[in-house]
Amino acid sequence: MTFKNKKILVTGGNGMIGKRLVELLKHEGADVRVADLPEYNLTKKTDCKEACDGVDMVFHLAGIKGSPQRCMEEPASFSVPMIQFNANMIEAAYNAGVEWFLYTSSVGVYHPTEVFVEDDVWKGFPSKNDWYGGWAKRMGELQCEAYQEQNNHRNVSIVRPANVYGEYDNFDTKNAMVIPSLIRKAHENEFLSVWGDGSPIRDFIYAGDVAKGMLHMVKNEVTEPVNLGSGDGVSIKAVSYTHLRAH
């Protein structure tokens, strides 16, 4: 699969991973279109149809990002829009006859365990911390599978990134994920508090590496879901200590 001279849509292209992906695609010679708020409201079918008009491929990165606490406090604000724009984008891409569709899922779809194995995703339920977002992402995967089964068209890649960090992240300490939240607190000389006791182990991956993984998936026409992570587990306590020493 080549990207040169292809018209490619990137939803969420102004986000942390999206910006890196757009840069890589342009370097590959692609003609890139970005679909993001406020120009495109992907919960509306008409906007999704317009975004997909004339494109060869779709990288669907759009999502709703926030801390586990915010997800638990505002579950409808997280899950409902994701289910809506996933369904709309998958349908619009299929109706537009795109050559390839990449869907961005999450390791939040897994049941808590030491090692996430791709084939085990349906053997348990998402973590209570990722309950609503995890199910919304799972439904997106299932929607992709449904279109493939019904139309016998294996042209979908599914990626499940681990905990992503990088430039352009959300640094609001009230609802940011752990790394950007700690960076902001350290920068402003605040007390480095974390949610819980700091013992949970997480796999963190840089946004640029996720973008490279996405390109690899589509270039090689990989149709089985793939986890994207560093492969190394780090405790939240260790991440906090690293930020404290760096500051």
C-alpha cells in the first residue's frame, strides 16, 4: 500500500497523534484532509459524508480524551458521542468506497491483566475505570467487523494504543491524563498528587510512535487488531518520581 498522491482523510487530525500522522502522510506524498471541530461535527452524518467525499483512505483518530475520574463522572459525555461518530464515520467511509479504513481503538477495551493479548479482548469486560469509554471503543471495533462480514471486504486496520503522551496533549490538571497532568503540576511548582496509591502499572507510548505504527499497519494491509505500546510497564508512582527529579 502506498500513500503517494492519495487523498487521505484524518479525523482528529489536530490532536496529539493526528498532528504527527498528518506530518508523516504529507512526507509520504499524500493529499491530506483533516476533519475536526469546529469545521466538522462527526456526530452528524452529513458532516461525515462531506468529509469522506472523494477520499481514498480514512484514518479515524477522532476521540474524546480525559482522565479516568472525568470519564467516571461524565460517562455519557464520553461514550455517547464516540458511539455516534464511530458509526457515522464507518458508514460514510463504506458508502464512499474508500480503499482502506483505519480505526483507532484503545487498550481500554481490555479487562485488567498484566499482559494485553489481542485475541483475548472479548474474554472479559473493560476496567471499571474505562467502563464507558472502553465499551464505546469496543462497539467501534464491532461496527468495523460488521461491515467487513456483511460486504466481505477486508480493508480495515484496528489499532489499540496504550497510554499515549506527547506534544499537543491536554495539560489541564483537572481532567488531563497522568503524564501531562504531572508535567503541568511540576511546571507550576504544585504538589505532585496522583489518583490512587500510584501502584498501577501502565504502558506509555509517544504519540509520534503511534502515528508511525498506524502507517505501518496500513502500508502492510494488516487486518488483525494490533496493540501499540512500548512493551515496558511503569508504575504511576515511578512516573511521578521521574517528573519530580526532572523538575
